[in-house]
Amino acid sequence: MTHRQIVLQSLPQGDKLSLDHFALKLAPRPTAGPGEVLLQTRYVSLDAANRAWMQGATYRSALNSGQVMAGGGLAVVVVAHVPHLQAGDLVFADVGWQEYAVLPGKNLSKLPDLKPETHLLSVFGIAGLTAYFGLLSCGQPKPGETVVVSAAAGSVGSIVGQIAKIKGCRVVGIAGGEDKGRWLVDELGFDAAVDYKSADFKRRLRAAVPEGIDVYFDNTGGDVFEACLFAMKNFGRIACCGALSQYDGAPPPHGPRGIPGLIVTKRLNLRGFVVMDFADQQDQALADLQSWVADGRLKVKEDIVEGLENLPAALIGLLAGENRGKRMVRV
């Protein structure tokens, strides 16, 4: 018995990710041994971090050419040799880009029975929890403050902006293109949107935040981060979530300029984080997220691509900003 896998055939060497870096292969279907669980992948989560893993070790081991492409996903238990799981249970696991995976059962937990189940990958999964903790624990917004979020039409940014509105803030989203900006304002309730692709981006940003930025949620790094840094108010807070602009292709020619002086004179607080830092607070976060979705204050946007074979193109498209909301692939 065989199953399909997407293998990282070669690592990008300073160039942009392309379909040539991947290969679709058949491999023997794995079997579960003692203490292990056989999983069948239903959905694979796509995130900008997938590309960052190709650059070296981060909060996980670096990827190497020839291995199955790494990625988390929603999977159903087929065979379980552990007492706390049984066939039919849903779990979130590091299944990789493949139809079946075998993993140690001790690290897996049954997910709640929520519908639609795709929400377990988006608003009730890594994206929603990252937005929740990054904004509320790291950014610490207060009612009436101005919150700016980059990559605002993406899986995390679109949720960050809505939570900030729930908390009584004025919210400005930075996204690529006028269409995305209108969607943020008209559909998700942002107060304003700024197109980072516009020739006069910095002028538009300053016009959108005339009194400055209290909280900046950074998903992009690079020039957008630099522009927001110079627009920060005294005692502003910056939640550093990702650096999308620097993951794909050649490294930027320079980093943000003037950082030491700005941080000191404006007394800024910059905090990097990963969602695992807040695992002990997850129950409260999920309760809040579920409540906001149920009463309509938090809208969920999912971008579902069909077919395991389309994973490489779907990731390349995500890096190019094709998606609105959480992108995932139905295997």
C-alpha cells in the first residue's frame, strides 16, 4: 500500500521558492508501532513560516533537501496504540505534506468536535491563538488606542484587527492592493487600510495615523516595519510575529535604520513571541474566540485549496499575497 508525499527536492539558495523545489512521490504507507498513532491527513495548514523553515533552524529544526516537506495539519486517527485516542478522533499534528503519517501518541490530543472542522486550523487553531496572544499579551492594547497590523488580510492579521476592534481600539490594516483594503474596512470593520504597494505608502500611513501608533502588530518586517517604527508614539508596543517580506528571495540590502535611538527616545517595547509560549492560557483564549465567533463579532475567512498535489503552488501563492484569511489545502 502506498501514499503520496510532497518532498522538498532542493532548498532555495537566495532565490524565490518555485515549483521546481518540490517533487510529488509515492512511498510505502507507514504502519503504527507500540505507542504510535497512524494518521490520515485531511487538511494541511499553510503559513509564511513554512518558507522560513527552509532558511535554517527556528523554533523547529531546519528543513533539508530530500525530506517530506514539513507542515502542521488536521488529521484523523486511523490506528491508535495509545489509550487516550481511538480511530475517528481528530488531532492537530506535524503530519507533513503527505497523506498518512505515524507519530508518537503521547504528543497528540483529541480536538473538540466543532463545525466546520476547518475552524480548528484557522480561528480556533494556530492562527487565532497567535493573533489573540500576540495582540493581547504582547501588544496590550487599551480602549481608544490606535492599533496597526501588517499583512492584515492574512490568516493572523485579519483576526488581530478584529480582536483590536472588540477591545475598543481604532484599527488600521496594512495590506497589498486596494481590493484587500476595501475588504478589511467594509467586511471586517477596520477603520482604515493602507496599501503598502502604493508609491506614497509612507505618506498614506502617516495620514491614517495622524497622532501616531500605540500598538503595532508586525507580520512582515522590512520596509513596512521601518515605516511603522518611525510612526510609533512614546511608550508604544510592538508585537513581532513574523517577517514575511524577508522569507522568500534574496535578503534585504539593509535592516531598519535608526532603531537604537528610536527605541530609547520613544521608550518602545518590542516583543517577539511564538504561540507555544502561552500554552497554559489556551483554554481561556479558545473560550473568548468561540464566544466572539458565535455572536458575530469575529468573522472567519478561510481560503481552501483542493488537492495535496497543489500544496507547492498554494504556498508560493500565499507568499505572493494571493490569500485572504487562512489558507489551507484539503488533501
